[in-house]
Amino acid sequence: MRPNSSVSPALPIHRAAGTITHMKNIGLIGFGNMGEAFAAGLAGQGGVKFGVAEKAAARLAAAREKFGAEDFTGRPGDLLDFADFTIIAVKPQDAASVLEKIAPYSRDKKFAAIVAGKTLDFYLSRLQTPYVARFMPSLAAMYQKAVVGVSFPPAPEGREAEFADFRSQALEAAAAAGFALEIPESLMPVITAVSGSGLAFVFAFINALALGGVKTGLGYAEAAGLALRVTEGACEVLRRTGEAPSSLITKVASPAGTTIAGLQALEEAAFTAAVMRAVEEAASRAEELEGV
Ligand SMILES: NC(=O)c1ccc[n+]([C@@H]2O[C@H](COP(=O)([O-])OP(=O)(O)OC[C@H]3O[C@@H](n4cnc5c(N)ncnc54)[C@H](OP(=O)(O)O)[C@@H]3O)[C@@H](O)[C@H]2O)c1
């Protein structure tokens, strides 16, 4: 990245729309962490009804109580009749059996699938519709703060207008969990690594900063709280100034000061290279899982 380039305009991200303009009835297959996170984002925008199919009784009760969702468990045809747009959010090992159940009712229905490692071909070869989007969010979807990678198959010939409408519906649904970032499917492993796994890499840094505090005399709880606030402050400075991290590092580090001494220690331990390798390893593992 160029040292003085601004951070925000570089990302062509769709922000959450103020209101859901395209969807009235949303189907949710699987109401775990992700199903609930997307429901919360979509419900927050008003005017939406939910229909849910969920195996676990407690999760089904949560969908009904928190979002007034209608229960369609065991009635895939009725669920797909009800929904303008259906989000599939089950674990990878459950995806094939879900598709088997909904396939007979899936003609020209609209879907977004949040299932790690399952490619668009996996859905297109099992469902009777070209309208499938693949979403890759992170746990930050719980608070509508995820960057959601979104990929589409090519629009079918002769149905470009309908597909464009589907595309905007899907981006709107993804943006309800934070920010939608449309990417070619070949970049899904990269988004999985930087956005999905990236959350854990940031937690690892915050933990390391806290342990540094412990090493120099603070209690862990106090140090972890401090590290969190420092991270929040750093994000705020990045956001408000729009400056690149590399440029802000040089602003904090004064000549012969404390920060540059610490930065030297970080680089002696190959901090930048280690984080770059972490992203590379996570992306290559994500790619490997797509082949399974
Ligand atoms: N959590 C994350 O941070 C994250 C991030 C990116 C992507 N993802 C992807 O998102 C997907 C969902 O993750 P999650 O964390 O939401 O999983 P989860 O909490 O396990 O939720 C999935 C839910 O679907 C239910 N289910 C399974 N088979 C079903 C079926 N045939 N019909 C209806 N409901 C069914 C499960 O019930 P049982 O528990 O009884 O099986 C479970 O309650 C995964 O494929 C994951 O790879 C997750």
C-alpha cells in the first residue's frame, strides 16, 4: 500500500442500506450464530418477516421468540413458497442434506449460502436455480460489523435483468451483517483469511499486548481492558484520519523514542512477516477446504 494512501476509499464496500427495499419475507435454514446474526441485521432495518427451518429445538425457539419467525421445519416446500430470499447457514457437513431436501422446490428461487468451503458449483449443481450467492462473513456479523465477501455465478443468458435484481437483493442482505464486499469467487479464500480468520489474528495481537502489560507489571484483566481500549483508539484514528497504517506508524514513532524501540523489537521477532504468513496459511487452508 502507498504510505499516504487513504484507507477507506480503497474498499468498494456496500454499506448497510437504511431500509430493506427488495425483501419482505426472508427464509432462514439454520438458525445458529450466523442465522441469528443475519436475522438481527435484517430485522433492524424493518419491514421484514422471517420463516425458519432449524433442527435444534432451543435455536428454533430463539428464532420464534426474538424475531417472531414462523416455523417451517420439515416443510421445505412451504418455506421456499413463503420466502423471497433464503439464507442457508448450516455447518458444511449438513449442507448436502439440506440441499437434497430443498432441491425439488428450488426452481428459480433466490438463495444466499453461508457455508465455509462450499463453492457456488456445489449449489448450482444441486438446486434448480441460477440465483445463488455465496457469503463469507465473520463472527463480527453478530454486531453487524462483519465484512461479508459476496460472490455470484455468471448471470444466465437472457435473464440479465432478473439476475441484476437478485444481485442487489443479495448485496442488501449481506450488508445487513455489516459491509458487503463483492469479489470474484477465486478470492473467497483470501477474504476468509483476512476477514474471517483475521478477527482471531486481531484477538491474538490484543492478547499479546495484554501479556506485555503483565510482563511489565499490570494484572491480566487490567492489561486486557487497556489493550482493548488502545485497539479501539487505534481504529478510531485510522477511520477518522483516513490515513494508511504505515503512515500513522511513522507519526507515533518519534526519533530515538520509545515507539521506534518497540517497533524494532517487533521486527526482530518478524512480526510483520508472521502476520503475513498467518494470512497466507489461512488462505491456503481455505482453498484446500474448497477442494474437499
Ligand atoms: N460462526 C462464524 O463465525 C462463521 C463465519 C464464517 C462462516 N461461517 C459459516 O456459517 C455456517 C453456519 O455457522 P454457524 O456458526 O451459524 O453454525 P451453527 O451455530 O452450528 O448453526 C447451524 C444451525 O443449523 C442447524 N441445522 C443443521 N442442519 C439443519 C437442517 N437440515 N435444517 C435446519 N437446521 C439445521 C444446526 O442444528 P444442530 O446444531 O442441531 O446441528 C445449527 O443450529 C457454517 O457453515 C460456517 O462455516 C461461520
